[in-house]
Amino acid sequence: MDIKLQKVTKIFQAKDKSETVAVNALDVVIPSGKLIGLLGPSGCGKSTTLYMIAGLLEPNEGRIFFGDEDVTDLPPEERGIGLVFQNYALYPHMTVRQNIMFPLENIKVPKQEALSRAQEMADLVGIGELMDRKPKQLSGGQQQRVAIARALVKQPRVLLLDEPLSNLDARLRLQTREEIKRIQRETGITTVFVTHDQEEAMSISDQIVLMDFGVKQQVGEPQFVYDKPINLFVAKFLGTPPINLFAGEIVKNKLLLADGKKYRTETQAPEHQEDLTEDAIRAMTHEVKVPICNVEIMDKKAPDGDVVIGIRPEGFVVDEKGPLELEIFMVETIGRDTSLVVKDPFDDNKSYRIIIDSSYRVKAGDKVKFSFKPDKMFVFDKTSGDVL
């Protein structure tokens, strides 16, 4: 069953009557039977969106549909949702079995059926042998599985997960996210997964919905969004190491790497100083603006003006005839790849990270020329941030 959000807006009002738009006219369709990641930085509106789907928050505007049913005005218990909170919210005095069965007891499911369904869900999530333990006797990953089993035991139409991995260590996060994907595939339930961790979202989501300041930025399959960002925010948010950003300029359909300031200031003293007194030299010395030589990168049909050039770390190619020469500051060998930290061509206080094949022998202090993979390089409007 798909989930449709139509122009959904949520505004929070503070005590001083000031308003914060947490979600702004969100239009999105979550396909039936898919795992969708709501992704974005803290405060982008992703958890607020999840809670509106759950019915815990009421939108100020817009409608929410489960399939063809308008659930906007339904309370959570009538929507057919399973919700897993960030802190799992298990009852510490109950066993695993009792925690999983609790939602069924609330809706008066016969005890034997409830026991059978609880065991079935526990087996599904891999904790079938832990039914008599209490939460304090479980690891974080096991507690999280109990919370998922409890959410699934009601046979919900929709499963909602709010930052479910944030309390786990790195090893458990990796293991548990794989389990979440397996469980979702086996049940076929439409699942919405909230995270600020791009690696988590990209590794298990069928699609991601990337948000910023309550506004949808881009929706699509994770790799497609990474390969085809529609704006600078998307390009910057996705990718580890992050995308390298350079000041650029388009002049007569030529893309140039530029300093951004276009000029540097130099102190110019008079020639033949041996014929002048110190006072004369001082009087004739002055500052001048010297144009900075731009580096031509490629042909680019677009209006003249300042732009931002984004190049993924893997988008650089070692090329002795390449247009851009960079000084290597640090070399890190990481298995099949080599990670280079290079200095900004115009500013020694800035650096960038490049990933090349480890077959290239490069050391700190070398100056290396690079060309670029066209599909790993993007040009953005400096003002709007839109891709050109």
C-alpha cells in the first residue's frame, strides 16, 4: 500500500507567538512495499514528517493518504501503523515475549493466537530464543529487534522507524541495518525509515527523500540521486568523502576554474631603485590588483557568470596533459584506492580530497596534473545552487 503526502505543511508556534515551518508543502509518494529513507540534516523536518504519517502530529495544511484512504484525521491507533522509536520504548519489567504481545493484548487477541504471533515475529527478527529475558539482559541490537517485532506483530499496513540505529555502535549499526532490510523484504510492508546518516539511507533504502529546512530537495534511488544531484545542497550532503567545491566562471561557453576574487593585490615598487632615495622609493611604491590566471576546464554552454564547480573525489584522473595541476599535501593508501589531500590552487589554507587508483605512485610534495570524469563533475549556479 502506497503512502501519499499532498502539500503537507506543519508549523510550530512558540510561546512568544513566533512560528517555525518544520515541513513546507511536502508532496511525495512512498511506493507500496518499498523501504524509503527520509534523509537530511538535523532540523530538516524528517521526523516531523514521520510523526504526521503516524498521526502523532496533525498537519496545518495538506492531506495524507494510505492507498486511497484519507487518514489525515484518523488517530494513530486507527491508521494501522507500526512505529519504532529511537529509544525503543520497551517495558523494563516485562519479558521479551510480554513486550511483543502487549499490542495484541490491547486489542483483545486470544492468548494462544497472541503467543503464536509473538513467537513468529521474534523468529523473523532473530530473537526467538530470547523470549524469557527482560530488556536489561539484552544488547542494544537485540532491544531494537524486540521493538521491531512488537511493531510488526499487529500486522500493520505501514512500518515507521525513527532513527532506529542511532543508539547502536558502528558494528551493530551495520549488522542491524542489514536485518531491517531483510525483514522489510520478507514482510513486503511499506516502510519509512528516518535517518541523518547518508550511508545508512543509501545502503538499505529503495528510494531516498532528501529534505532541508522542511522542503523536499530530491527524491529517487540512492545511486541516481548521488550521480545526478539537482542542486548544490544535494551534491554536498551525499558522498563520503564529500564533494570538492571550487569557485568557477563561465566565459563565452568555456568553464574556468577561478579564484572567485578574480584578482590578488600585490605591492609594486619602482624599477632602478639604486638611482632613488628611500623617500622616493617609499613614495612611488603602491598596491596594484593583478588578474589571477583562470584554468580552462571544459566547454560548457551556459550564460557567462560566476559558478560553483563540484568534483567528486573519485572524479579526478591522473593525466600528465590534464588542465589542473595540484600539489599533494598528504597520501593515504586505503587498499585498492589511494586518498590524496591536495592544496587549493589559489589558497594554501584550503585543501581537497581526491581518490585515485593505488597503482599510481604519488608522494607528498609532488605536483600532479589531473583531468576529470565528466559524469563526476557538476556546475552549479552560484546564486540559486541549481545544477546547470
